[in-house]
Amino acid sequence: MTTPPPPRIFAPQRRLAARRRMARLQGLPNAPRYLLDDMVEDVLDRLSFLRHAPQRALVVGDVHGDLAAALAAQGAEVTRADPAALGGAMALEEERPYPLSGFDLIASLATLDTLNDLPGALIHIRQALAPGGLMIASFMGAGSLPALRAIALAADGERPAPRLHPMVDVRAGGQLLQRAGLANPVVDARGLDVRFGSLSALVADLRGQALGGLLAQGGPAWGKAARARAEAAFAEAADHGRLTEHFEILTLSGWRI
């Protein structure tokens, strides 16, 4: 019996364009990188706690190369990959089998949450791991961007449109790891709060970290009236002119036995 294809929630071309825009924007001074920095620090902390010193590592989405550099300094042979790469060793289509295998660590930073076939991608990761290899994947989880969600609802008024994509929570993350056949699965979430002085600054930070709208069937662009309602909602929710937005970082880890 033929397995039906996964539902098409995200537009692959929008995802690719967002990743490439992120790569360009991250080269600018003062680019927002707090989410990636947090994920890199977390991966290194977990490896230290587990006393897992990889010899061959694949790092996906490490835009600045910080995680790759830290692993290389510890003696690992590191391969970097990214969905936005145009070709060569750094190119990777996460919803297809990985072109390389035998890694004793695969770390994915902020790329898996906007795939149409996340279960399949996790299976591909497991297959690319060597026996005894570890996967650590971090991305935005359920509970992220509550302020922006409220602003979007206010802006759309009586006709709310799909603006932000559904996100994985801790329970669903555990089910995904089990489905992928990864052993000793661990799922946890941690919050990161960031304050913004304007709606445009919040949107710019999201675009700079590839967190813009990637839905295949997203809502129409805001007109002048909707934009005014959004600005008013931001001002109402702000405290002394600044609004606190919440990012929930979900981390999945598991082993290939």
C-alpha cells in the first residue's frame, strides 16, 4: 500500500528564500543572532554533560560556524550543511536521505521546524548516524511568539488569516523521536524573552533569523488599515514603549543503537 505524502503546510521555495535572506542578513553588523547563539551554547553544554566527544560531526544550520569551530577545536572532523546552500558539501535537502553517513553527532540548529515531513527528516538523521551516534536538534517550539500572534489577530480584525505556522510541543517531540526509532529520547524546552521597541524591529529580527511567514497558504499582506491596527496593538501591549516577546526553544535528542 502506497504511503500518502505528508500534508503541504510549508512552501519549500519560501523556506529556501528565507534561509538565503537570513544568510545575507547575518553578515551585516548587529545582526540578530541570539537564538542561534543560545542553541550553539546548549549543544556544547549537552555534549559536555554527556561526555560525548564526537570524532565525525555533521552540523546543519550553523550560519556563523561557531558550533563547527568549537567541535573542530575538540578534535572532531566537522561537515557543515545548510538548506540554503547552492551546491557542494554544504547543500542539504532535509526531507530526502542524507548524502553522507557514519556521523557520531548530528546537530541541527533552527531548520527542522518548517519541514513538511519532519518525521521523515528525523528518520534520515538516524540513518546518517553511526551506531552509538547522537542527534541534537533545536528549533522554535509551541509557545513561541505569543505577543506577535495577538498582534496579528488584532490586525486582521473580524477575518483572521493564517500568519504563524503550527509548532511542535514537548509531547509531540517525544512521539516524533519514538517514531524515528531513536533510543533514549529526551525532549525539553527553554524560554528566551527579548524586548522590542517597535513592531518593525520585531519583524526585522524574525526575518534576520528565518522566522518569517513560510506557510503554503498564508494570509494576504496587511494593508494600511491592518498595519495601523497592528501598531496600535503593539503599543497597547508594550510596557514603557517596549514589548517583551517570548521564544520557546525545543530541543530533541536521541541515539542510534
